[in-house]
Amino acid sequence: MSWSESRIFRAWLAAPMLHLGTQPVGYGGLTTDTVKAALFNATGTPDRDAATASTGYNTGQWVTANEVTGASEWVAGGRALASTGLTASAGGIVTFSAANLAGSASVTMSGIQGCLVYDDTISGGTVADQGVCYNYFGGAQSVTAGTFTLNWSPSGVFAFSV
């Protein structure tokens, strides 16, 4: 995969966030829905301009064959984000935040390039499990007989200016 950056999917910003075009079935909002992060390897290339149908978990390049999993800690489909929040600052920055995701058991995983953050509550209309954004980890990451922890940026899972 040619990972080189972290981005929000344009399809996410159009619908459901801005309510343009076809709305997804089951979407209640990022802070009320189950939002997950799934780990992926270097197969494929993330594309912020991908068609909506190619942004969902187990669609397009985000198929399970490209996913990195580890025992009970990072199962197929990823882990649910906790303590999510959506804020808008006076300076016009909108931020989606969540608690870091730390495993609690020993795992061995390698070749982790980044993650897909997706809305697991969405069941159709656009695509089930629609992708929100993808986050690049700066190169291949691994853990050997340890705990893999996903530490979000102090700026949040994603942020954009309005």
C-alpha cells in the first residue's frame, strides 16, 4: 500500500456529515454510533476521493485480506472507539476525538501501516460500515509478544477547519 498521509474521506464529508446526496441507513452521529478502528497492511492505496461504496470496511482496498489482526486484542473488524467527542473551536477547527486504544493482552503483529476509522452502525443506503477517515502511522509498525496501542494525535482522530 502506498500510505503517505492521513485523510478524511470526501464521501464522508458529503454524506452523512453534510447531508448531501444519499444518506446512510442507521447513522445517528459519530458520538452515538459505534465507530471502530481496524488495522491494515501495505496492500492497496488509501484514496480520500474513493467512491462511497469503496470506503466501507471489507470493501474496496479495506477488505479483510489486507487487515492486520492479533488474537483477541485486534480482531477482524477492529476495536470500538471509546470516549468519543466532536467539538468546534472558536477558531473554526472541528475535531473528532477518542480515547487511545490499548490492548490488554500479549499479541504479535507486524506490517501495520495505518487504520481505517469507520461507522459500524451504518447498515446500508450508501455502504455498510462506511469509512470516516484513514490514519497513517508513518511506516510499518509491529509488536512482538506485547501490547499494541493506538495513540491518537493530540489534535484528535481527525480535525478540519471551517
